[in-house]
Amino acid sequence: MSRHLTFAFVFVGLVACGGDEGGGAKDAPSGIDASASSVVKVEPCTGESATVTNNASAYIPMTTTISQGQIVKFVMSDLDHNVQPNALPPTDPGLNVGYGATTCLRFTQSGTFKFACGMHFFGGTITVN
């Protein structure tokens, strides 16, 4: 009986702590109002003012400066790299590009937007004037 009870507790614990596997919405970092995102996906991906790509260990360029309202095209060259908002300090939750994806993002407010590769943790910055 105790073996079945132990199995039940382990099973419930695994289910309760299970991950999202990337399919669902992510919570906005604390301090950020997700409904007021200042980074907006642009489709189709045209009209970019700058392009950010990557190599094995860095974004190229690591720092990009644009004007408010301009578009940055993110080109992740392979399935090992993505763009996600930097958690410390929290940055805009709209700053997301999937692994191996190409995405255009419009930055509608001025500020500094830090991001990182989810797998390798190297970082980059978009500065919007």
C-alpha cells in the first residue's frame, strides 16, 4: 500500500511542477505590464531599420540603437538560438523571437531593452531614442 501511496505523491508532484514545453503564454516579468507592451510583432516582416542576427556565442551586433517607432529584424540563424526578454531587470515581454525564427519587432517607446539567448544566456541590447 505504501508503495502505491508514494507513487501517487510523486505523480501529483510531477504533474503540478510540469513545464509548459513552450506552447503557452509566458508570464510577464514582475514590474512589467504585459497589456502595455511597447514591443510589437510586425507581420509581414518588412521595413526594418536594423537587423540583429547571431553566431555561436553572441548577437551581431550586440548593441543596436534605433528611434522610437522603428523596426528591428531578428534573424536567428539556427535552432540553438532565440531572443527572450532579460529577466533582471525585467524588460518588455513582447521581446520574443523563437528558436531559429526570423521576426520583426517595432519598438513604440523609448528606453533600453535587454534580451538574452534562452539556451546560452549571451545578451544583447536595443536602445530606443
